[in-house]
Amino acid sequence: MSGQSLAGRALGAERRSGLGEREDPQPLNAAPGAFLAQPSLEKEAATFQEYAAIALLVLASWLWLPQAWLLASGVQTIAQGRGLASLWPLAAGVALFGGLRAWCEAKGGQLASLQARDRLSAMRAAAVQALAASSPLDRERAASGQAASAMAEQAEAMVPWLSRYRSAQWRVRLVPWLLLAAVAWQSWVAALILLLAAPLIPLFMAIVGWRARAASEEQMVELGGMNAFLLDRLRGLSTLRALDAVDATARRLRSNAESLRVRSMRVLRIAFLSSAVLELFSALGVAMVAVYVGFHLLGPMDFGSWGHKLDLGQALFVLLLAPAFFEPLRELSAVWHDKAAGQAAEAALAQLGSGAQTLQGAGREEAGNGSSSPETATRGCALRLERLRIHAPGSSRIQTLPALELKPGEHLALCGPSGSGKSVLLAQIAGLLPTAESGRIFVDGKLLTGASAGSLRARMAWMGQRPHVFGGSMGMNLSLGRDRVSATQMVQAAERAGLGHIMLGRPGASLGEGGSGLSGGEVVRLALARLALSSEAGLLLVDEPTAHLDGATAAQVIQALLELARGRTLIVATHDEELAALMHRRLDLSEPMDIHPSACGLEERPA
């Protein structure tokens, strides 16, 4: 059971009673919470590409200054009746600066968008790493639908924030002051009007923006919860139909959708309110400048222009700069809502790795992905357990397992009522759940640690209570992406598990996600065939292989399991007394720890 093989995904995709439902991506080079330790994107240092985008976008705003001067000069030229000959140089200048502005805007936006996409990809990879480095049996791990929603649709909300917010900040810092100086050069009264109107916009924008962020976070949480609920119910649709619970589920889904609609409308109301406030103050500022300029040209207000009266060109220049003065503030206000949504999405991504249990060996180069040697492939593993503490989820009872040693090829049955810790013990042996500091696990004399977990897992094979079936062919479900598995090996494994009739009769048939098209017994046989393909595994860990099966099917599964386990070490958790009786040894977790030979005896089934 290699830690980096696709087979691990089948383990993580299973639904385990009492252990929760999780999907296990491939372990990458990260540890749980590593993504959480990263600084907020707003505080990260900008890259050269981002600085180049900011410079181009700021330059595009600055270029409006000479373009507006040329436009105003052209109108003044026409008013003075100089003729078309004097307009051509001015028109050429307007076209030149207009083209430069358009190029700077396009190029700067492109660079900013590419930078945002790169950072979003890095964040998604970090979130996947945080999930992959956590145990697939961790009950605190994010549900599949919630994780998919956070990394797909919710994460997209960060793109406008990442691509526009920093450039909007720099525009606000640099552009208005230059335009204000140009306006003040012509009229200090107009400049004073702009200066007094400007602070009102960010003030009200911040007040509204704080509520916008809270509303966006509530919307993201509701969206992720609804996606998780929907995916879970779709997976269990056959069960819902059997229990006649489809209508109740539909009503709950409708209620969730209505709650999401209400929260989404709340976000939109806040966005429209802030936009209305912004437009109001910017319109008042421009209108006041226009009123002053109009009355100044008409004569009643002949002050505020440094001792001389503004001509038509100068007045038009001031009017052209007034809306441009508020433009960076308007852009920042629009991006402020993108920031609120983006930070909510960032928080949703960060929560994916919050409080996760570390998977032993995650983030390390793991051995065992290649073919094993013939000696290793046919030999069972020696196993020794020392002072393991078993704590079943939801139970207050903690048991300490005394020293237990299994020789290569021995078979052990773990018995006890549900919740006694059988599945937990199997997961601890596989390194999927942590052990207490005093507990130690030795496989073939090698201590199971973070450094050795990968190579030791390569000598194990796992079969969970509810093996997951991926949507695809039977061959794909058997190979699980392992290129070294040939078609002949898959047919042989299927025949050993009792699935030969399906492999030969429907070789290209597509199976539905979750096992549609297969009976419960056939799904268990599929899992047995996967065990048969793990030729390098000397330790088989099997959890409740005969649960929910009829007597005849259970007997066939037991026979196939014993055949596959011949020469290998086998630990099986079971309530089936017939299966437990066929094991060499038995460990009852419902009683004081006692390990004893079963009735069959070692001499009846030599290891």
C-alpha cells in the first residue's frame, strides 16, 4: 500500500463507520497547517511582475494629464478661430497619448491577471498539500464537497482581489496627488473642493466594507456547507430511496438554497449601497467644481485662479481632471468588495488544513512504488506492537495493548463490539492514525516512523469496510493508476477474487461512481482483487470484509481472502465468528487484553 500510489485514493474515498467520510488526495511535500502558517496575501511582498503591472497601470492614469491638456488646448484653439491647421498636432498628440494609455492599461491588466493566477495556483497547491498531508481517517478533515467548493468556485473569488487591489492602492497613493497639483496650478479653489470631497469616499467605503467582508464570509460558509451536503446526499441516493427519505432531503436542500440566496442578496445589497455612496460623493465633488468653473467664466466668481481669470481651455482642463481625480478612489471602492470576497475565500482555503491530524510520512520521498523482489513479494511481514493505546472515536474508553508479536504468515482476528477500536488499531498499524508516545510499531524489525512510513506502507495492503469504486472501467478500478499492472495480472487477480466472469464478460464496461452496476458482494471481491494485485504487500489489513453480506457470499469472500492471505501476515477486524475461527490467533478488544490461539490451531493452517 504505497503512500504515493493512486491506491491511497481508494482508501481515502471510503466511508468508514465511526471514522467519517473523507477523500485522500496524493500526499505532497507539505504538512497539515503549513498553508495556515503562510502570511496573508495582502501582506506578501510583491514580485517584479506585479510591480511592472502596477507601474504600467499608474502610468496609464498619469498619461491622462497631458492628454487632457491637449484636448483643452484644442477646444481653446477652436474658440480662438485659428483654423484646422493648428489642430492637427494637438489631435495627433491626443491619439498618441490615448494609444499609450490603452496599451499600458491592457499590458498592466494582463500582467496583473497572470500574477494573480500564479498565486492562486500556488495557494490551491498548498491547500491540497495540507489536505494530502493529513490522515484520510481524520474526523476533523473538511468534507469532500466543502473542500471542492473552497478550492474551485470559492477560490476564484480571489482573482479580482489579487489582480486589482494592489494596483488600485498605488493609484490612490500616486495619481490623485498629481492631478490635484495640476488643478491647483490653475485654480486653488477647485483643488480645495476636490481635497475636501476626497476623504469622505474612503471613510464611508471602509465603514461599508467591514460589513461586506463579514457578509461575504457568511456566504462562503453557507456555500461550502450546501455543496458538502449535496455531495453527501448524492453519494447516498440509493440509501435515501430505500428509506423513502428523498422528499425530506429535497426540503432540506431547498431550505439550504434559500438561506444561500438570502446571504447572497445581502452581499449584493451592501455592494450596491457602497457604490451608491461612492457615486454620490464623487458626483457632488465634480458638480461643485463644475459650478465654480461655470460661475468663474461668467464673472460672479472671479477669485481662486491666482490673480487672473481662467480662459476656456484652462477651465476645461480643470473639468477634465475632476472626474479623473475621483477615478482611483472609485476603483478602490469597487476592488474593496473584491477584497472582502477574496479574503473570505482565502479563509475558506486556510480552514481546509486547520487542526488536521498528520499522516505519518507525509511530504517525504517514499520508497516502494516500484516492483518488489521475488523474495519480498512472497514473504509475510513480521509485526511487533508495543504499548499501543487504542481510543475509538466517540468513546471515552482507552485501552492499552500489551506487547503483541506476529510471525510472518500468521493471521490475527480483531474482535469486539462496534466502537471498541478495531478499525482504529488497524489504522494505527498502517500509520494512518497517530499512536501515543509510548506506543511503537515494528514491521520486519523496522520501527514505523515518519521517515520509514512510506517504505513500510509499501509492504502493506489495506481493505476498508466500504471499498470505494471510481467511475470508470473495471481495469481502472483494479489498477488504480499503477502502470506496472498488466491486463493479464488484472484478469488473474479478478479470477482469484471471484470476479473473473465480470472481467471476461464485460471487460470494457464502465462502473458508476460508488459502485453502481455492482452488488455489495462484487464490490468486496473488487477490493480483494486489489489486494491480489499488491504482490509486494506482506501484511494485509482487512476491516469487516463480510459485513452486510449474505451467508453464501460471505463464505465465498472468506475463502477468497484466505487464499490471497496464504503466506502473508493477515490482521482482520470482524464480527463474523466463522471468519475469526479460521484465524491463527484472536484478540478480543471488548475484554482485558488477551491474545490466544483460535480453535483451528496453528497446525491446521500452517503460516
